[in-house]
Amino acid sequence: MAFYLTLSRENQFQFTCPVFNATTKMAACMMLREAVWMGKRVEKRQGCQAAMSCGMCPAAAIVSKMSYSRGPVSDDYGSKEPKVGKLHADILDRLKNVIPIQRELGRFTLSDQERQMLLTTRGRFEDQLKSAPGRDGKATAFIEPKRHAALVNEPGQRPAAPTRSPQNSTVNHAAMTGDMTAAINAAA
């Protein structure tokens, strides 16, 4: 695979993850994805790992697109300077219908908030699709995403009880209070 700034640790591109409705750096997601795919046990970002395991992580979908495309793929998620952008329509379309498998969710230490977010992703994916670059088939560009003041509450199944109790840490505390941006960034 050719060199992509998207995959680099120096990448300064940020985006709003539709799974957790949190702004995060693409580089942090790619580093976690690499560790998970190498089979390393990572204690941080358990919700993100659950999303990867269930096939609903945008970072993993971007790597798949770059790896398995028959032609050159544009490096739309890479930036040497701090930049906030949006996920493209093809990535969002690919992931919006994924339903997490309960067995997979049980493998991770998730807060109730993380579990609920994982179970209710479709609406957040559809919201981002409304203004996603590439929706019209034209060339894409970096666009500042709209900011969400609060988490989106969507109807969905509520699990009976978490399979494990969350650890007493900054990451889990932020997740339990509903601040998924703080939780993801504290874990990075």
C-alpha cells in the first residue's frame, strides 16, 4: 500500500466519529486500529475497540478502502496542519446499517453510555450523511462539521446489565458522564 498521510502518526486531521458523536484525531484512531489488528490488548478506548470488532468503525473502513481499492485512493483524511473535516458519504453509507453483536460487546469493558451509543448509531450516521462530502459524486474537500451540543438519544434496545463493571479511571468517568469526546481523547 502506498504511503498515506491518513495512516501517519503525525496526521492532524480531526473528525466527528458518528459512533460516539465525539471529535477525535484520525491518527489516534489509526494507532488504536493498528494495535487491535496486531492482537495487542489495549485497556484504553474499549468502546472504540468494540466498534472495530463489530465492523462499525470509520477508521477501519477507511483502511479497508485504501487497502482493497483497485486504483489510487485520495488521501482525504490526512493533514499536516490541524484541520477538522467530515467523513465521506461512501464510508458512512458502508457503516450505517451495521448492528453490533451482543457477544462482541460483552468482550469489552463498556460503560452504560458507551453500550447505548454502540446500539444506536444509525441516526448519527444518517445525520452526517446529509452533508457528507462525496454525496453528489463530485470531488471532496475538507469542510468544518456541525457541532453537537449534546448526545443524540435514539430509541433502541437496552441491555439488561453490563457484563463487567467499568474501571475507576478518567476515561470511564468521562464516558459515564456522557462526555464521549473527553473519554476518547483521554484514552488516546
